[in-house]
Amino acid sequence: MSKQIYGFLSDFVFKYVFGRPQNAPLMSHLLNALLERPNDNKISVLEIINPFNLKEFSEDKFSIVDVKAKDEAGTLYTIEVQMLSHSHFIERALYYLSRLYSGQIKEGEKYSELRKTIGISIIDFELFNNETQIHNCYKLLNTLSKNELTDIFNLHFVELTKFKLDKPRALQTKFEKWLHVIKFGDALYGDGQRLPDELINEEGITMAFEELNKVNADPVMRDIIEARAKAMSTIATIKEDGYIQGMTKGIIDGKVLGRAEGKAEGKAEGKAEGKAEGKAEGKIEGKIEGKIEGRIESFKTLIKVKFGDIKNEEMSKLQKMNIEQLDAVLTKILGYKSYDDFKNELNS
């Protein structure tokens, strides 16, 4: 049985492929495709500002990953792939772009030194349900005249969920071919399958797959990728459970109201409903207890990967928490730099 191939949507793989100094030309090809630059106005990446560093990943397998780059014109870019959604993703994107922009100068230096800053988020979830386009760009505009205030601050979102396989590759644009590779590359061509001519002939794509194969073949890097993938899966499950719990609460509230109405209609009917609801509530309580046990197992898994086994004192505190308290701590776990951070969170 062949090993799983981790694709470009793994943030670790993405940074290895596009975030190493020797791969600056690859980043240039990707940026030119995503921003749909014409041949007479191509981006040429001069520097990877935060290059891939295996040691950093080895020390903290769950650090936030993006690639920051500077082109020959001095324009700065921050680009990331993200598979998990959350309610403040836009605010998060703005925060990291603002940090890159403001970090160009120190206090007392000239504002004229500030250069154009572009943020690109390639996301595998739907962020804008009121937009039909795959690629949406946001700038600073006058809300009445629509005149642009400045082009120094741009934020791009590429929603892969809106990209489909139904268009023939021969008719795809450069932008579409790269999205095809990012979204489907590992599944369609990641196990030694030959790339179609349309992709081979697209500048940079063959080199991207060569780098993809290298990172997947390295046992140390695969260990980190798998740990990150497992953590992401755990968080995704927590979010899904949270949605289900919200639905369950809504159903319970609705049934409470229904019982009140039933009692008004007749005592006998109300008793029958109450008995049925009591059984339902008993099942729900059992499910919640099971979810709490599952959360604690998730803690044990994630903490062990990052820092080793959970100590008895912290385990005792976890066992006294309800589902909401456990989820609140669990969603912060990737940001902990040490076991003490986890311990302090439980004591707060």
C-alpha cells in the first residue's frame, strides 16, 4: 500500500515548496498566476523574508505558517494556505497584513519608506457566501465615489471550494491551472503519475511537483506533517461537534416549548410528551458525557505530541471541566509554546 501524499494544502508542504530561498522563482510563478499578471508586468521575487526552517518546526510542530516575500519593486507579500475556517478569519488576515505593513519602518523613520503590501489567503472553505467569484480582492476605497484611496494595502482571498474540475485543462488560464494543482495535485498526480502536457508546459508546475515529492519522501518532515494533520483533524472535529451541540440545544429548547404547549392542550397528552422528552434528554446527557471523554483524549494526544504526557495534576483539572470549558482551552492549544503555557491556562 502506497503512502499518503501530502499536497500543497498542507501549510508545512506549502512553505517547504514556496518558502525556501532557492525556490524564490517558484514563488514568482505562483504570484504571477494568482494575481494574473501579464507578461509585460511580471512579479520577480527577490527575497523570501521568513524562509523555511526545519529546526523551528521541530521545536514547535504547530507554529502558524505563511510565506513572506519581497519583489524587485519592493512590494511585500504574505501568502498562506488554510483549510480550517473560523469566525474571525477576515480580522486575522487583516491583522497579519497590517503587521507586515507597519513592520517596514521603526518609530522616527520616514513614511515614504513604506511599500505596497499584499496579502493572499488560499482557503479551502467558503468565506463569502454572497460572492460567486473564486478570487476576491479588497482595497481601500471611497464608499461613495468608489475612487481608490491608495493601492498600498491589498487583501486577496481565493476560495478553492468555488473551483471545480469541470473545465478542460486545455482551456484553463494560468490562474486556473495553478489552482487545479494546489487543490487536486496530490490526489491526481502525487503518486508518480505523469503530469498532463498542459501542466508540464505551465512554467513552474513541474518544479513544484519535484519539491512536493522531496518533502513527502523525507521521514523527519513527514513526521511533522502528520502531527499537524492530526491536530487539524482534531480541531475540525471539535468545531463540527460544537455545531451539533448547538443544534441539539436548539432542539431541546424547542421541545421544552412544545411540552408547555402540550400541557395547555391537556394533562394526559402533556404527561406522554414529558415521558418521551425525559428519555430524549437522558440520551443527550449520555452523549455529552461521551463527548467530554473524547475531548480529554484529544488533549492527551495533542499535548503528548507537543510536550509529552499530561501530568496528573492537569489531568485532574481537565476531568472537572464541562464541555464548553474544555473546548475553550482545546482551541488554544496550538498556540502554546511550552507545557507551562498549558498549565497556566488551566489555572487561569
